[in-house]
Amino acid sequence: MPLANDSLTDCVSELERATTAEEVNALLKAAADGALRMLVVLYFHGLGYQPLEIVLLFLFYEIFGVVTNLLGGWEPGWG
């Protein structure tokens, strides 16, 4: 059922086995990350990018993601 004005956190489901919030979040993140990457590849392919150009875009995406995570977790003690 589509959720026009709600978020996924408003959904309730009954599971067959006991699980943790961390396990559910990890599964949802993995599914969304893979699907998002495929959508980005198809989008850039539709724009006319060559396969090597798309690979380089993903390489830059990953490198800058690592840099962002490293800098975002680094607390120099300011403030």
C-alpha cells in the first residue's frame, strides 16, 4: 500500500522470528543501496555516458564517501 504522507517508520509488521532493529535496518539499507546504485547507472547510461565514465563516477563517489565518513567522524575538539 503506498504511503502518500507517511514514512516507512509508520508501518507495522509481524515477523516469523525474533529480530532486532539493527538487523532490519541493515537489510533495508543493503536493499536500498543496491537499488539506488542500479538506478544511478541506468540514469547515466540514458544520458549517454560511456561505461568507463560511469565507472569513474562511481569510483569518485566511493572515494569521497570514505573521505566524508572519515572527516565526519573526526572530532578535533572544537567548540
